[in-house]
Amino acid sequence: MIRMSTLRLNGLRLGYSVGGTVVDYVYPGTIDIHIVDGIKLTTTGKDAQDVKLGRIRVEPTATKVMDPDAWEWEEKTAAQAQAWVQHVVVADSLKEHQSYEFEGQIVIISHEILPRTAEQALYVAGFRSSLGTWRAAATAERRARLPDLMRALAGDLSATESNYPKVRKDQLKENAQHAWMRWHAVFRMDLEVGGRTYKVRGRPVLRGDELAIAFRHASSGSELTIRFDVASHPFLYNVTVEVDGQTLRREALAWHDFPALAEDIGSTIKAKKRPQASSATRTAPAPASAYDDARRALGELTLPAKKSAYYMQRAKESIDDGNAWAPIVARARRTAEKLAGVQHPTKKRPPTPRASPPAGPSAVDTAIDSFNSEPTWRAEKLRQRADGFVLVVYPEGKDAGAAVASVDIVHGEVDDFSAGENLTHPALAS
């Protein structure tokens, strides 16, 4: 199940200001219609825009938004739209589906993108959708069935495909416009796939039975086109994707399937970018268990959430490239041990058979000598580490027990630094 804002999937957006919370309707723009080659009808519809509907003066919670005095509506916002906005905000606040009756219509508002079985059940019952909102004329039969229909939103009911008439020619533009609005509700004007961000290029165009949405990736010049067959079904689409000379086809996709389609497009782009291995070295795709094994191994480490997510992403990329995930987990384990202060015993190296010429002072020793030549503060190596040592800083005339700062030196570089409030030496303050 796809999780996204109830407001977004119903086309609304909240904006916060001093006078309250502004409610806008986000309109993605009207599609164009292709007549014949070389002739395109630019519709009289509007370009993408935000339409202000009103302002709520109180916190937008389920208990407060139904108070008529809490709202300041725009003059053009009709009473039907006002009731709809209030119930969408309630659905978003409670994270629950809502239903109500207004002016002879039963209105159902979903708080998440519905599974296809739920959409099928609502359609067969006579409801028609606008994004996440479904409406039908209020009848005694529908009122009686409403509890079952609300359960259908969770996919508990199903409907047979034989109940769907083919989309009429005079319905194609409306069906195509709705497909575009559903796509826009999920992705807006950008499509991030395969490590690239494609932007919508111009208006979507209805060509015959297909809605074409064109995208372009600026830096690479790559072009991507997604075509929706809007004639075969009211809300399930046969989709064709053309990108980088490759074609991807999927059948009977519901709104619920759009994110999975984007993942498939991304996989196609990555496969095109990745150099093809020779037949002798080509390996089979990594089993799904590889991701689970890596995630389980990382989960056993004590790491902050951000670092755990970072290493999981690196492990996934390694698996996708046909490499092992174990080295990534080993790096993560070293990071976890470092954060926990774990020190490993050092092994003594065997004596060098040949005598080496006396080495001059190291860069760190030179830096310590330079530091100690200044008044006020003194630096001293406190203890050795497997790959470096710990340096402490204390006031002149005292010893390491009065240290006000410590510096971890690993492989000749500063790995960590902590200081007390009284430290003012410019060499450490920087």
C-alpha cells in the first residue's frame, strides 16, 4: 500500500501563515489534444496553478475543522467544495477514510491510494472518482451498502471485470485528464528514477487513445515518454514507456501501481547505464535474500538511524552491481565499534631484520613541539592506539590530569576532537 498525504492524493495543500492555515487546490494543468500530424489543439483549460480555497483560523484537527466559524472561505468556493475540504482535512488528521452525504450525493474520501479491488467495487456500485474522492447519487440502496463499501476501501471486496464498459470516444479527454491528475498527485512535475531527475516537458498530449507525458533529463539529454492507453478501461491503464532506445510495457496498471512502474523505469535506466559483462563474467541477479541478509546484519549493529540507512544504501548498491555486501557491513561494524569506544588489542610486529636509518621527527611531533613553544597551553601524547594515539591539552604549569581538550590522531590525521569550555588557544579553536 502506498503511503502519502491524504491532502496530496486529493489535490490539496496546506500553507501556514500568521493569519491561519491556507488551503490551496493544486491543479496540474489541462492536457492538449493531438488532431493530426503537425496539428495540436491547445485546450482552453488552465496551466498548472494553485487555487486558494480558504483559510482555517484554528489548528487543522478533526474536532476543529468542522466548526463553520473556524473557516474564512474565498468567495468563489461553493458550499459543496467547503464541505469536501473539511472532510478531506478530517481524513488527513485521523488517517481514516471518510464518508458523508451532501446535496443528494454520497461522497467517499480515501486517506490513501486504494487497491484496485477497492476501486473496482466502488465503480461497480456507481461511484466515480476525482483523485482520492468518489461520488455517486444518494439512493436508498447505496446508503444501505455504504458500510460494505467503506470496508471495500481496505480491499475486502472485489468486482468482476465484466462490469466495465469500454470508454466512449467522448469520454477519452476526461479519462486522459484524470490519468494525468493521478500521475501528478504522486510525482508532481519531477520523476526521480535511475539516479536521474526527469522533468515534465510541456503539456501532456492526448494522441488518439493514448495520453503521452514527455520528460527530459537536462544534463544527459535523455528523453522519456510514458503513454497511457485511456480507452480500454475507466481507471486501469496499459502503459508503454520509451527511454534511451528501450521500450517497457505494463498492462492494466491501477493508480496504486504507479510507484512500482517508476521503480521498473529506474531499473531499466540503470541496466542501460551499467556496462554489460562478458558472457564469461556475467552473473545472475542477486537473490532477494541478499538484501534481507544485509539488512539483518546491519540491524545487529548499534548505529544511529542515519548511519544505518547510509550503510544499507551502500550495501544495496553493492548487491545491485553484483558485488558482496559483507565488506560494507564490515565498515559499518568498525564505525559502530568506534562510536562505542571499543579498542582492539594491538599485535606486536616482528623485529625488522635490517636496521633502518634513524627517522626524523614526525609531522605530528613537529606540530606538538610548535604548539608547546607558545605560552599558556601544553600538548602531550597521553596513550597509544592501534592506529595512532590520543593527544591531550592542559594549562601550562599543570599536568595531563588537568586536560581541557583531547584529540584522537588516527593514521597521522585528526579523527575526533573534544574540548572544554575554557579552551581558547587559536590553534585548537579553529
